[in-house]
Amino acid sequence: MKKPQFSKKEAIKFGFAIAKSHILFFIGVLIIVVLVSAIRSALRTEVQKAALVYLALTLVQYVVNTIVAMGLIKISLEFVAKRKPKIRDIVYYKPIVKYALASIASGFIVFVGFILLIIPGIIWAVRLQFATYLIVDKNLGPIEALKTSWKLTHGNTWNLFFFGLLLGLINILGVLCLVVGLFITVPLGMVATTFVYRKLLLQSEAA
């Protein structure tokens, strides 16, 4: 059976085209994300001395972070499917329990991997990175999503690793461009990563 493959150049080219042609949309999305983050930080600073309130706010913050993270994946999936998402898609909460469980499980696995001389942690992080995408995209259960991500990334571990490094370098360039460049490089990375996910998924389903 032919293993799924992807091109880093093709993914980045696609991500750049989407980011450039929908720059105003992404500026709106990123401003919302920054504002939400700023409000959370301000509130946490105000209630640090009240333990129970601080704990409750931390829980709310986790829920909000999860909703926004799912929303960003949802938006990227819409663009990759050549549909036009809406700003309100940043609020996506339907599979929040599945998403949270998969995130906690993969985080624990990666943590154990880093304890085991770091390299296993890097490999496991790469192999499990699409579990959350599968939950938002396909509504899979947490365990099934982790297993499917492992299957999708088989044979592509180092290609995905270097792809992630390349996106990191692109974001550094965005910072060097007076930070304004991040309005292009951040959505580029979001969409390019989702493009790779869909590429590997479609090849796997066709195999």
C-alpha cells in the first residue's frame, strides 16, 4: 500500500495564497484572538489573591482557549475545502469534550516522550498532531482520533518535523517584518498545516 505523501512547497504556496487573498478576514480573526487573550490576562491579574475565583477563571480560560483553538481549525478547514468561513466560526464548541480529552491524552503521551530522552517526545508530538483536526473535521472520539493521526503520519514523521520547523522560520520572518508580517505568516501556517492534514487524509481514505 502506497504511503501518503505531501509537498512542503505546495502546502506553503497554498497557505500563502489564502492568507494573502483573505488578509482582512485574518486580521479580524487575529485581533479577536489577541483581545480575548488580553481580557483573560487582565482578569487573572485582578483576581490572583482570591484563590477560588482564580481557579474558576483558570477553568473558564481553558474552555475559551479550547473553543478558539477549535474555531481556528474549523476556519482553516473551510478555506482548504475552498469555502468561505465567517468570523463567527472562531466560536466552535460542539466537540469540546472530545477535543479536550484528546488534547490531554496527547499532551500526556508527549510529556512522557520528552522524559524519555526528548526524541520520543518530538516524534510522538509529530505523529499525534492531527488528532484534534480529526475531531473537528470528522467528529471522531479521542482514542480513535489519536490512532488515526498516528496512521496518517506514518512514513512522514521527519517530513512533518521539518515542515513545522519551516513554518517556525516563516513566523520569525513575520516578527522581523515589524510584527505586521505575522498577519500573513500566522494564517499561512494555519492553512498550510490544515492543507497537509487534508492531503494525508484523502490519500489514506483512497488507499
